[in-house]
Amino acid sequence: MSKFSLAARMASFRYAFWGFVDLLRSEHNARIHLLATVLVVALAWWLKLERADWIALLVAIALVWITEALNTALEYLADAAVPEQHPLIGKAKDVAATGVLIASLVALLIGLLVFVPALWPLFP
């Protein structure tokens, strides 16, 4: 095991940052997630939501981003390992995409549970 190195830790953050940039460049849905993230955070800030609401929204946002990143990573690995069409690779990609869909739907429900009551008094 190598010794702790601040330079190595900083490099790992750089790699993660470039992974995020690659995710945004390569995945159309990631750009949609970014727009949704910005809109949700802006609306939550404007409404001055309570701490518990912020926690719920941030967990939902993280869940979507994590599943999108893992889905993309799985697609890259699958394409590198088996460049030609393979039914099991296709199934693996479909199941990973289902994870993103589930996370997105749960995030949408959390958003509705948080924002509808917060916005309701603004519309008499």
C-alpha cells in the first residue's frame, strides 16, 4: 500500500472532475439532469425551504447523478469489453438505464412532495 500523498488526492479530484465533464459531453440525459438540478436548487433557494426539504432534494439529486454516472460507466466498460452486439450486454445496459429511470421518477416524486406544498400558498 502506498503512502498518503496530497498530490495523488488532488489528482483523483481532477480525474473525477474530468469524468463529470465527459459525462456531460457524452450523455444528453446528463445535460437534462444538470438543468433540472440547477432549477431545483434555484427554486428551493427562492422558496427558502426548510433543512429537511433541502436534505430530501439533495439526496434525490445525488441519487439521479450517481445512477447516471454508473450507467454511463457500465456502458463504456461493456463497449470496450464486447464491441460487437451481444444480447447480454444489451440487457445489462437496459437494466442500468432502468436504474436511472427509477432514480429519476423517485426524484420527481420527492420534488412534488417538497414543492407542491411550498408553492401552493402562492396561488390563491
